Amino acid sequence: MPTHQTTSWTLVLGAAEGGHEAQIAFVAHYEPALRRYLSARWRLPLEHEQVLDATQEVILECLKDGGALSRVDADRSSGFRAFLYGVARNVSLRVEERRRRDPVALPEQHDPVDERRLSAIFDGAFAEVLVSEAFALMGSRTNAGTGAMQSRLLDMNYVQGLPAREIAQRLDLDVTRVYKLLHAARRDFRQALLDVMRTQHPELSDNALEGEMQTLLGELVT
């Protein structure tokens, strides 16, 4: 699983201040979620020229002098996920307005835009960023061997969907040990994920943060 040593909020603040490396990392961090949203909105392939161009437009809207990221502190109470989704939506509306003036700019869209569906798609892509950060944070809190084992077990259990008994067989480990290792890995991952989300929602109580995590990640953290 991919890892990022810098939390997304630190990265966002660095990009907002014009840091070159932070801006490069910001693009790598969030470009996939933006592309997925725009692709779904216009029912175009992820690699379609119009999707790539609009994704670039959203990124420029964020990073330009006086751009969206310069206002991010004022909007932090709703979390960066909602902030970035709002920027992407505003840019897409702007592109669609250009389309109305120039019909060849985008394929004609007959169906109304379903913002609830698009929001869910964006949330899924954004959740992948948080999960990646949580794995990196979890790894930084343990020694290299333990962190690698935890990541491997969680990947086999969460991503591949393998039960503990099959994991034990594949790794040639006692199943009781696998149960214990998985229990510890889930606990550490869950705490790391809460800590990552707390950087984006410092205003939330622990209970509210738990609710936000459940809403965004569902059964992954149950």
C-alpha cells in the first residue's frame, strides 16, 4: 500500500504558502480524486482530454496566487474534503457554462447531474488518501518489521478479503498468532486513521470524529 509521511493538512498548508515541493505533493495526493469526480460527472474516461484539462484547471484554481488554497483556513470547519469538493464542483460548473457557449467543448449531457452520487464517488477517492496516510503513520509508530507485518496482514484481510485462517496458511503462521496480530494491527490502524482525520477536523469532539470516520470509511473501521 502507498505511504505518505506528510499528513494531508500539513501538505495543504505548505501548498497554500507556495512551497514548490508541497505543491507537487498536493497534485500527486489529490489529482486522482479530482479526475475520478470529473470523469463520473461527465461520463468520460479518466484519460479523456476534457477530464485531464478540467483536472488541471481545478489544480491551478487551488495553487495560483490568491487561489482557493489561500482561503482554506476560513473554510476549515467543514474539513478539507468538503472544501476541495466545492472547488472541483465550481470549476466543473464553469467548464459546463463554456460548453453551453461552445457545444463541441464537451459531449452533450442529457441526464441531470446527480451531485449526491458524485459526492459519494469523490468521498471514496478522498478516503483512499486518508487510508494511505493512516498506514504511513501507523508504520512510523512501530519498528520496521512490525509495521511491515501489520501492513501486510491488513492488506490481505481488508483489501484481498482473506480470513485469518487462510492468511495463517499462506504465511505459514499459527492461526492464533494471526488473530492476535490482526487485532493489534486493526487497533493501531484505527487510531492512526483517527489521528489523521483529527488534523483535518480539529474542531470535532472524539465522538463526532468517530461518526465522521464511520460515514467516510464504513465497514473498514468497524
